[in-house]
Amino acid sequence: MRLVLSLYRASNALVYDLESAVHRPRGWSWPGFRVLFVLWTTGEPLEASRVAQLSGMSRAAVSALVNTLVRDGLVSRRTAERDRRAVELTLTPTGEHALTEAFTAHHERERSWASALTTEEAATLTGLLQKLMAGDVAAAANRRR
């Protein structure tokens, strides 16, 4: 129980800090950053369902969030060519510029958090978290999305 509670508290504190220090000042939420980041890292148009999958969010959440991102000029949306029922999302040039800028600040904040650990401790923690996420329970939880 201590392990799970510690993971939960650390994760919540980290997300709250990143959101309040980096993303809220830019008018974004943590989920908004995740959608923008997925589009930025893939560098190509993606169907909304794939963005949901890669960002760890529901399709409904992505759909609602995209309305705001489109309104703010950060994302463009169009009907997918291969399936007229699907929506394809693309980062706009404005969105790409804004995200590049935000990612620099985001990464610096991550580095501040990680500075509490030695290089070896960070590698050990990363390995243990990857092992935890590769377990059967995590796999089953990911399939439920």
C-alpha cells in the first residue's frame, strides 16, 4: 500500500507542478499538453482515436479537448480520407511554435524534479517503473481503455 500511495502522491504532485508552472500560464491543461505533445512528436496527421490511444486518454476526452485546441489555433481538424467517419488532427504552425516553446520549459521543470536523484538512482527508478508497467496487471488495465 505504501508503494502505491507513494507513486500516486509523486505522480499527482509532479503533474500539478508541471501544469501550474508550465502549462496553465499558456492557457493549457495537462491533457491539452498531452494531445499537443503526441501530435508534435509524431509530426504527422493522426486520427483522433490514435491520439487518444497514444496520450492515454479516452476518445471522448480527446474530442472535447480538440474543440478548444482548434479554437485557439493550435490544432486543425479534418475528415480522414480513408474513413469519412474519422477525424484527423494536425498541429498548426502556431501550435508547433507554442509547443516547442512550452516543451523547453516543461523539460527544464522535469530536470528540476529529477535533480533530487543521482544518475544511478534515476536509472534504477526508471527501470523499476518500466518493470511495473510491463506486468500483467498494467497490461490488463491498459486493455480496458
